[in-house]
Amino acid sequence: MPPAHDPRLVELDLGALEPRRVVPLAPCAPRFATPVLREVASWGGPALALAWLLARPAGARAEPHLALSVGAGVRRGLPTAARATLLARSPLTGRVATGQVGSALARRLAAYADALVLFGRVRVPRVVGAVLHLAPGGAELRDLPELAGADPARVQSVLERELGPCAVLRCGPAGERGVPFANLAAGSDPPSFVGRGGLGAVLGALGLKALALTFPEIELQAERAATAEALALGAALAASPRLRARAEGGTFELFHALEVRGEPGGERARRTGQQASAAPKSRHGCKGCPTPCGWAFDAGPGQHSGERQGARFSAVHALGLELGLEGLDGPLALLDDCNRLGLDAKEAGACLAVLARAVEDGRLAGPRLLGERDALRAELADLASGRGRGGRARNGAAALEGELGVPRAASVVVRGEAGRRERNLAAVLGQFVGARGAEPMRTFPFLSADAASRARLEELLAPTPVPAGTEDPFDPAGKGRLVWWHENLSNAIDATGFCAFSAAGLLADGACDVDALARWVAPPRMLALEGARSPGESLLAAGATLALLYRELELAYGGEAREPEGWASESLARPGMLAEYRRFRGLDARGRPTARARASLATAAAARAPAGERAGPPRRAPRAPAGAPRAGTVHVRCAGSLARALGADLAFATTLPARVLDVLARLAEERPEAAGLLVREALPVPVVYRAGARLEADEWLRDGDRVELLVAVAGG
């Protein structure tokens, strides 16, 4: 067995703390009763926190608790490994809630512990605006009344004044008031927000306004003697065309994807993406990342914070297109309100959408909301305070729909949280089966939307058979195993602290295989599971083990499998969807792990396809169209980095008919400045769509065809 880093766990009962009294804290190496939990805990980080929660007495799980953890990649200072993982019971759904937050928080926590678990509640009645300060000398509870009701920006500035440079995790007014979809903020200018499922309300339930860390920040590998693995990883990240495209597009390239895939409102989505591209902004991302994937917009008129405003596709979509708001100004103003109040933008947007629909169909009286920015902002303020019409949405979109009698088929609710209606069947399935809440890299499996070819898909999933149609996002074939594989990967990657977006880009580009990725980012114990034939199989088996244990925790929280929501039930019932996922994951019809699945925990068997699975008949290559090749034109549309290299619209003259790959290769020869975004290792980089249908590399293009090129990594 490879040498292991002893996991450092700190347990802190907040009910035992008194203001201004420093309590010495020494990380301990916890003990677990079962071999599986001992093995999982040895991986450190989020796996350690999960093992701790599973080992708690059943009654204690109902009490407020919050676990913060950092994976081995953070401790090692790997590039793009700069996230702290949060884990708690969601006050919105009663299920598992997790989130990942950037900023200096992870690198300061890594200097202190692999996992910090908070439980109990601050019990001193006179404490208002309570802050838990963790420093090399120990833990101290601070009483700062001026923080009561403060927005996250104000909390950060006060604590920097009081403590000096520090990493702060804090909630806004909504978290203090117990709004069950309140979020948390970390960092500043712009802050990053995390907490689908109500992690901000969890912090408030613990009696805290903020957690501040003044431990020294660990160094990045780039700032010290880098290992050969770190150097190879850094080079691969810098060379990835998809990650470069994501960095240039700031996740807003996904607005273009909505139109390309034929999603409702696609043309309006494209215009929003174009406005975002033209708006004054700068890039931001995790420290040390060579391809930072966020955009920070200059503060606009009517915004409260005055800081740069970080924004991503999913928040702008929820607060814009879904509410009838054209352009960028309205969504950014609503997002600024959410950030100031400490509300999850996706759930808040869903609540506003339910209110707006209820006004439209006469279920609610009052002024029109759809497309009315100022009226929507007023409802948002009422929501956070519990007043008026907006206050009826305080318990989330699902509860509001039930109260107002919204038809079930019309709702877009996923396991008690706001979801998003999807045509991509892997994304539909992924939203319903992940046991860690609704986080983008779990709900939108990148392989079904952004891997460039079936060949790459077969290479990555091998030896799991890949049925014909698995690569098509609108074909249900193979989606259960695709989501199963992706969930295994993302669980394992998140447990290491490495960025799942970066892992997706590297694998989809062919910049590395799963074995190389595992060697680069995973701790030794995670790569030494019983029976593993390769580092990649061990990594995936660790992720499969975590998936089942997260499900065990969800069941311990009371999260039984329920009938799927009406909007998705027909899709989930199709062959290759939910039933296939359960077969691969080892779940019964109630969503509970089978005895055989439990026996596979922490062994390579957890990542292996069920016996007897076959790929089915191979996909037939399309026949060449009749007629001799001759001069013709293909009309190409693209966005983001490709549009900057080629132009948004291009009429490309070439010999046709020709295969997709051949046309891209010829275009790369003619426009070498765009070659790296067109073809890599004899495979297409962009996904190619024609009339809303995705094309494989060997499909034929004809004279007059109009195609859309999309370079993206799903999620955001």
C-alpha cells in the first residue's frame, strides 16, 4: 500500500464556545468502525467529511451541521485545485447539499486541516453577528453586532478591518433569516457564491454570520519546486483548446449552444451571449489557473455593491430569459440583488418565474411581472424579507408551485429544487440521479454534449460497451451508463480538489486519458483500490464508491426515491435512461443500493459494468452521397473564440460532398490561426450541428449546407 497522508479532521461544537475565549484546536486522525469508511476517510478532503457524517449517530444528523473540506490536490498546490467543498443537509429539500467555492478559503484551510466540521449552535444569547475566527492559535467566537443584517460585501470589509488579510465564508440577510435557499459568499472583487440547497441558511442555523480563517495560505506548485506531474498537468491545461475557449467565453458560450441545439428561445439566448461578449468586463478564476473561466462585469447603474460583478451562464439564464428579460442589464441587476441578499440565483429566478406565470394566468393578482425588471426586483426584496406577494416564495419554487396549484407537467422542479428543462437526455437524467444536489458538472454530463466524436467516447468509457446512439444527446440509448460513468469521474475529481471543468476539457480534447489524469491529481490511497487494473479504473471506482455513500447519506437524511416530476417522467422512462442508470449504479426501484453494490464499495468492482452488457450493433458509417465531387460552399456560423478567429459567419468554398472532419481539416489549412480550435489529433474539436442535429466526424456535408460550430465544456 502506498504511503498515505494521515487525514486531519477538526470537530467543533459551536454550543461550547464563549465570546472572546480562544479554544485550542488540534486536528485529529479520526477512527471509523467499518473498513469501508476507514478506506474512504483515508482519501482525505470531501471523502473524509462524508465518512464523518455517515459515522454520526442517526439522531445527530438532524442537528445543524456543516463540513468544509479540501482535497489532496489543494494541499499539494496543483494548478486549478483551489476549491473548498461544503457538505450539509439541505434545509430546502432535506437531502444532501454540496457546493464548491473558490477564493483563498481552500488554500488557507489546507494549511490547517483536510476537513472542518461544525455542529451545534452558538448559544450565548447576547451574541449578534457571530463570527468564528480560526487562526494558528485556535478558535475564537467574535461578537460583531454591526454585521447583523449586513450584506456579504460589508461583512468582508469589516472582517478585513478587524482581522487583517483573511478568507471569509459568510451569509447575507437571507441566511440569517433562514430562507432555505440562502447561499454563501467567499472572496471579494468579485466574490464567489455557492450553496444550492440553502448552505447559507445552514450557516445561519449554526448561529454564525461568518467563518474567517487567518491561517497562512499554502503555496502553489508554481511558486515552489514543481513536481514532474504538476509540470505535465500545467502544460496540458495551457494547451487545451476547450479550456482556452471556456476562458475566452466565460461560460456565456453556452447561450450560443442553446440556439445551436434548438432549445426554446435560442435566438434570444444568442443575443444575450453577444451582449455579454461586448460588455466591459475582465476575467477571473481560481488562483493559479492558466485558463480562468469566469467573467467579472463592471458594476452597472442601479447595482448596490459597486464592485465588479461575477456572472455565469446559469445565473444569467435563470434571471433573464426565464423571466422575459432581454439583454444583460436586467439579469445583472437581479443577480446583484441576489448577491446582496445572499440568495441562490437559480432558485430565486425560478421563484420569480412561478410568480410571473401565476400573474399571467390569473392565479395571483397584481401588476404584471414578466419582462418587468423593476417589478421583479421589488418581488425579490419581498421574498428575502418574507413580505407581500414575493414573501409567498420564501420556501422555494416547488413549495410555491404546490401552494398556487401550478400543473405538475408545467413545473421544472428536480428533487425539490429548481431545475432547467432540457432536450439533452443525459442532462435530464443527470439532474434526477445525482445524490449531491444540483451542481452543474453533475447535471450536465459533458460527454453527451461536448466530446468531439464517438471515437473519443468509446476510448474514455472502455471497456464499458457504448451502444449506437450514446453520442447523440437526443437519443436515449446508453444515457444511463454515460451518466453513471460521468458521475463516477466527477465524484472522484471533486474529492481531489481538482477542477471538474478542467478535467472535462482535458479528457474531451484528448490532452490526457483517465489514467494520466488519475496519476496527476489523485492521492496514492485513491489509486490503490483492491483489484484495480489501472490508475484510471481505481479513480473511477473511488468515485463510484462515493456516489453510493452519498446516496446512503441521502437515505439517512430521509431522501427516498420519488416519482419523477411530470415534465421529465416520459423521458426518464425510455430505454437506456433511468432503468439503465440504476442497473449500472446497483440500485433497486426505490433508489437504494443493493447488497451486491454495497459489497463492491472501495474495490475496483464498483466501476465495472454489470455482467452481460453489450454494445449492440455498431454504428454504420454514412454512405457517400451520389454524384462526383465538385466545387461548393458550406456556410459556417460560430461564436466565442472560433468567431474571433474565423468570423461569426463564413462561406467556405471547398470540394463537396465531403466528410465533416475533412471540411474542418481543409478550413484549418486555410485559416491556420484557427487550426487548434478545429482539429486535434485527427478528430474535430468543435461539435458540429446542422439544423439542430449533431453530426459525427464521418457524416457528409453537401453544397449549401449550413452548420454551427460549438466549442464548449458543459456546465457553468
